[in-house]
Amino acid sequence: GHEGGLPLIILPPGKEEDAHRAGGGSCVLLHFCGHGHIGQIFPSDWLTEGAIEGSALAQIVASHLRVDTTLTCIFDCCESSTLFQE
């Protein structure tokens, strides 16, 4: 499943280390385009790995961001407004 992390992170070649070195004051963009349902998103491998619950997504994101990081999320899917609600 997706419990251990996001299913797919696409970075430009040679930028993989930048994702791990983001320092204080960094800006991070999370973009998802696909299918969604109330409190869930369905990545391309959802049939085998399952949907990602909004609460799990919030936990994953929060555990990988420093307090002084600005996160911008773009969700192009149905019911996206319910993803980070408790």
C-alpha cells in the first residue's frame, strides 16, 4: 500500500537530493491530478495499492515537512476539498 509514503514523486533529473535537503523557509508543491472521492484520492495504481485516505495523506505530508515550510497543494480531482479535513 501507500502507508510508507507517497506513491510517486516526480523530480527533474539530478534534483532527487534537493527533496531531502530542503531547508528552513522552503516552499513545497504537492500536485495531484486524477480521481477522488470524499476524503480519498485514487492514484494510478489504486487498483493494486488502494486509495489514499486524506488523513493518511495529511500525516505523510506533516511528517516530512519542517515547521517553517510553505506547502501549496493543487488537487485536480473530485471532492478535493475534503482531503485534509478531520
